[in-house]
Amino acid sequence: MIYTYSLVKTLYEQGKDYIDSFWPFVLKIMPKDKTPLNLASIQKEVEENFGLDIPEHSLKTIITRAKRKGYMIQQKGQFRLTDEGDKYLDSLEPESEVERRINELLEDIKNYLNEQLKLSLTLNKTYDIILNFIHKNIDSLIEFFNPDSSIIQLNISRPKTNKYDVVLVNYFEIAKQRKPHLYNTLTDTVYGSVISTTASNRDIAEMNKKFERTQIFLDSNYLFSILELHFPEFNKPAKELFDLLKLYKFELRVFDFTIDEMVGVLRNYFREQHLYIPGVRVSSIYSNLKSRGFTIEDVREFIAKIESKVLELGIKIELTGIDLKDYKPPKEEYRSKLSKYKRDQNLQGQNHDLAAVEKIREIRRSPKREIESSKALFLTSDLKLSRFDFLEMGHREKATVCEVIPDKLLTNILWLKNPSVVKDTPLKLIIALHSREMFIDRKIWRRFCKTITKLKEGASINDKDVSMLFYNHHIEEVLRAYDDSQIDEITPDFILGEVQTVNKLIDAETKKKLEEQREIFEKELTKKELEKEKELETRFSKVKEKIKLRAVKKARRRAIMEMCIPTLVFVGIFIYCVLTKGWGGTSMIFGGIASVVTILSFLGIKVNILNLRKRLQDKRFQKIYRRELSELALEENKLHKGNDS
């Protein structure tokens, strides 16, 4: 596979499109003695030799390109290599040279992993680690192009290999600076792996098709990254995708109930901030907020201005009227299906996800088989929601485009549409993907904290023991190896065992210093403080709701007025024609209208008065809402200054 990926990158650079990246692989498996093969045999040989699972329709397109170049001929459904095809194969880089470069890379990575992790990995094991590292980035892409691909393993997530992934990310940086020839082989492999997924497409000729007018609705987790509330490892790839979305001129939107969900998440910081410790990186915005020194007041101020911040990014707010507290999905069975993928999700979170999927379905009106004509997509970092949508909503069986699309998948698709736009996107994405695994899973961390609390209450451990767990980042490294599927393994016995382990590592002098450390866990907020914050949040929520309703009414009135003006002009012209030319003059008016409608129909433009009014009203709402929220922010600042004085 690594050989294939490296060669795919080279062939793509030499060719004019993706088809030119793959017909050489077909030539390579053709018998040198000119023995003919049928399509099924070619398909099987290409997969067995190069790991490329090419659907029949795409394979025909690839073979047609080779035939046009004179490298293959077809007779009665059989294909064979020509003399010209044989000459072309001789001109390719020798397989031995490609293998030499790959083996040199694997050997260097093996030595680096063994040195850093104190292991004795073999070359074959190193190969497996590298392949797993790369495939985490492209599995969803292969699955998107061909849900029936035999390469893909339909599991919710691959096993975590953090101890390798984190070190491999460091290797990228070292190789870039000190070993450019190995770094080039490594980058060729990464880029080639992404390009190779196009062979899985059922119609490879459609790869360069452009997007039609498409709305992208942003999920709360992705927006948190855009607003820089996550750690930089999450924010950076999200912002780069955001720039790509704007470059491709997608219409960026967010559902009003997604804003509500974001507010709910931020409010929970008031209650959960005591669980997080500055310097201990947990995969949660609470961990980042705590590390950045966010106070409750800072978060409350952010909540008050969240709509304004979203609008300032050029993201429109879609009004739905959905209240997450009492939302009912079209089919109640969706709840139990979603629960299989997100076991601990609360009711409002579940309502949000189901409402988002349903709203995208409403906008599309009918299932789509091409992402370019899908009208609307729900962009998220939540791979479990994406998996639910793919498997439980019928998309895998019907080969239709999911309502939900993961951020890493869309990033790769946009890169494949035009690799020259942002050349190093796949490399940045794979580094970002594995950098995220340097964090402790949020659910694992919460279970750890709850278990620690119970042990302290039962006097099984004390503050000194807890402090010892954090010596030299011991417990962080241990917990990073666990994901939420292993949450039941975080037991009292597990923690007591880790206390004993770290106790053996720390000498008497260090223990003495640890006893003098400050307490690890901060005290919870008092009930009075929580009630005060809740009262403030309730007040601002009501004010913002009034502003939203007022903006809707104003936008509706202005849209009606703006549509009435051309109507009045038309009526005036109509009356003028009747008065000056009699009723015969009206035929000229209606004839003109009929001509305009005919021309628009010929151009494929449909005139929909109701839709025109809706779009006009939406445009006015976004402008009015943004202005009035800005005025609210000014009033709030005055209020704060008054309170401070």
C-alpha cells in the first residue's frame, strides 16, 4: 500500500487528471506475454497487487484512457497489453528504487520509535503502525466514494495507538528539518493516499465536478473551534477548512437551535470548571478555558455576545423556531438508534442532532447521490453523529449523500477538487488529526475525577496521593491511551494501582516536595454564585429573544414593502396603458412578461415569488439582527462600567 501511495502521487503529477494516476497500475498487472484478461480479472489483480479497490464503471473509464494512448487493446470483452504499453512500463521508475526509498523511510521511523519509546519494533510492525496512521485520515473518504469498498472496515473508530501517533507527529517535524529526502517520501505517501481514494469512486470521471449553490450548516463543536474556544490543535484545522469554505463560496449558516446548544455548553462551565486543572489537557473546551484563565464572568460575557461573534464571521443564523427542550423527531425510533453511537448523550443534545439531520432533509427535499448538488450539508467534528447518519438513515444501502459530513472528510474532498489551491492540506490534516489524540478523552477524565472523589471520601487516598499521580505527567500519559469505549476500566482499583506504580518511581525527597504542592482540585462554586449567574443568563436570554422576534417582524415588514414597490409600479404602468391606449395596450405588457418568463425558463431560472420573499426577508433579518445585537453589546458595556465604578 505504501508503494502504491508513493507511486500514485508521482503519476498524478505527471498526468492531467485522476484517471492518469491509475491506468499505469492496470498496465503493471497485464501479462507480458500479451495473454488477454477480462474486466473482472483485471479488477481482482489490481486489488491483490496494489490494494486499489476500483469499481467496475471507474475501471472501464481508466482502461479506456489506456486504450486511447495505445497501451491496451480490447477484443471481444478481453484486454491485452500492446508493445507501446510494454515500452511505457520500462520507462517508469524501477520498482526496486521505489522500494528502496520506502524501506529507508520505514527503517528510520522504526529506529526513531524504538529509541523514543524504548521498544524493539520490527520493520513489519513499523509498517503496520504507519499504515494505520495514514488510514485514519482516508477511511472516511474511501467509504464516501464507495460504501461497499472491501478495503473499509465499518467500525465506529479504530483502536487508539496514541503512544505511536504522538511520536510520529514529532518525527514529521524532525524529518522536515533534518532529513528532507525521507520527508519527501513521507509526504508523497500521505498525498498519494488521499489521491488513491479517488479510484474508489463509482464514477472517477465526475471527480472534478463543481459544487452548485450549497449551504453549509455548522455544528456547535466546529463553531467552538472557529471561535477559538478549543485548544490550538483543534482550532487550526477548523480555521483552514473555514477559509476553504469561503474560497469555494459556500453559503455558511448555523441553526438557531445550534446557538442554543452552544450557550448550554458554556453555561455548564459554571458547574464543571472545578474538574479541570491548568496544564492537564483534556479534550474539552472547559479544559482550554481553564488553562486560559477564563472566569465565570468571562464566559457569561461571551454568551451575551455569541450571536454577534457568529454574524461577524459572515455566518448567517437560520431561524427554525425549534425549542430543544420539547423537540419531537419524525420517528421516535431514531432516538434509540442514535443512543447506540452516543450512549451518554443528554436529551437536549440528542434533540439537537436529530433536529439538524431533519432540517437538512427538509432543505434538500429529496435524497441526493452527488455531494455537488446536495443543496445543504451539516458540518461537524462529531464522527459518531456522522456514523449514525451513514448507517442508520439508509445512506449506505441507497448510496446517497449523508446530511452530516465530518470536517476532515469535507477538507479532503475540497482538496481533491483543486489540490493546487492549498497544496499541503492533506499533510496538515493528518498531523492535526493525530495531534488531537494527545489529549485525554473528556469522558475518561470525568470518570477519573468522580472516582478520585469517591476514594477521597472513603479515605482510601489523600491529597498527597492525588498529587503524586500527576508527578512527571504520569496519569496524563496513562489516561491518554483510553477512549470512551474503555470508560468502565477506570475503576477505584485502577487508580489505586496507579498510585502504587507512581509511588515506586518517586524518591523520598520528591514526596516531601509533593506534600507542599497546592491542592489539585479547586472547590466547587457556591450555590449562591451559581444562582446569581443563572439569574444574569436568564435576563440576557430574554432580552436577546425579544431582539430576535423584533428583528423578524421588521424584516417581514420590509420584505413585504420591497415587494410591493415593483407591484405598485406595474399597476401604475398598467393603468397608464389603459388610459392612453385602451385595453389593447395591455397586450403589450403581458406579451413582455411572457417573453421574460420564457427567457428565464430557457436559462433554467425559476421565478418563485414565495421563495423570493423568504430570501429577501432572510437577508433583511441578518442585517437588522446584527445591528441590534451590536447595540445590546454597547448597552451591556455601559452597564458593566457603571457596576465597576
